[in-house]
Amino acid sequence: MINMSVAELKAQFSRVLTAVRAGERVGVLDGKSKRPVAMIVPDEAEELPERDVGFLDHKVRIEFMDDFDMTEEELLGSGE
């Protein structure tokens, strides 16, 4: 893990992003005391299992946008 001050982070932001893309974690230190205040970590997309859609299985493709803001329980219960 890399630790750097806010000033270092600002000066080397492109290099930091390259390191994070490669899997590195970067700790952000604040002030003269170098107190840890944040962590920049690689994004890990959540893998969701495919669901069986009944008689439409393999006939349609259902895809939800990233900003879809409804739980699975709310969606499945909406027809009642």
C-alpha cells in the first residue's frame, strides 16, 4: 500500500490512478500530522448471478441500468 499526503496526491494524481488500476491501494494522509483520512482502492464490480426468467428464458435479455434504484424485493413485489 502507498501512503501520500494530499499535496503529493494532487501532484501525482495520474500516476496514482495508474497504480490503483493495477490493484494498488493508496492511503491519503492529511495535515502535518500525516493523519490517514481516506483510501483510494480499485473498483470491484459486483458479479450478480443470472436469473431464470421462466418461459422467456433464452428468448429475451433483461438488463438493468446502473442507476436503477429499486431493490429486487421491491421489483418482485410490485405486481401484487
